[in-house]
Amino acid sequence: MLSNEVSEILNKQSGIEADASHAYLALAGWCEERNLPGIAEYFYAAAEDERAHFLEIIKYINKHQAPARVDGVKQPRATFTNLLEVFQYVWDLEHNNTLNINAVADVCLKNKDFATYKFMEAFVLEQQESETSVQELIHMIKTLGNDDKSLYYINKNFKKMVDKAAAGTEA
Ligand SMILES: [Fe+2]
């Protein structure tokens, strides 16, 4: 049985994961519209990851204190000037999610809910990896630039990255 405080913050976090999934879907659309299918694939995969987090938390709450609250999602942002702005938005998204995940872990510890804390551990570590990876991508975009020729190469790099990740999962 979860404490009210832990259950409340987990419910809130499940909504944040669902919002993130939708945010990434909107970014995939932005890229498709600009003929950047490799980057769109990266965002589709990110949307799947966030949806998996959403489901994982919902199932955890249902297992330990059903029913989980299933809130409506926020309308995601879909207007950006260029790819760098897109990835600066992704940074904000991921960094805010790190703060939210850390807040969940903090509430778990304050409530001496060590089992839920342990459940959140994978989320904490994944956020750290996400932040590093987004920083690297921002560095790549800043280095290569936002002109058409650069975007062509950046898109190719993303395609390679997504293919490699998919091959890794299948192996
Ligand atoms: Fe997530």
C-alpha cells in the first residue's frame, strides 16, 4: 500500500510522462513536415519510451494502490524556428523531467517507501543518460549549423543512431 503522498506524486509523474510522449510526437511531426525523417524516427522512438514510462508507473500504482488516475494530456508545443530551438526545448523537457523524477524519489525517501524508491531508481538513471545525450545532440547541431546542407547530414546521423539503437535492442 502506498502512502497518500507517494501515490499522489506518482500519479502526477505518470501524467508528466504522458505529456512528454505527446511532446515528442509533435516534434516528430515538425521533422516530417521539413523532410527530416531520420530525426522524426528519433522522436517517434522517444515518444514510445515516454509512453512505456507512463504505463510502467500506471501499472505500479494499480498493483499497489489501484486505481491510478489517468489524466488528460497537455497540448504539446509544435511551433519552432529551427532544429536548434527544437533541441533546446527537448533539453528543457528532459531537465524538468529530471527534477520531477528526483522529487518523486525524494518523497519516497521522506515516506520511508524504499520499495518505490527502488522502483524509481531506473527512472533516475535514465534521466541522467537522457540529459547527457541531449547535450551531445545540441553540441552537434551547434557545430554543424542549421542550414540545409547541415540538416541533411544531421538527419543522416540521426537515422544511423536510431538504426543502431534498434539493432542493439534486437540483439
Ligand atoms: Fe520518461
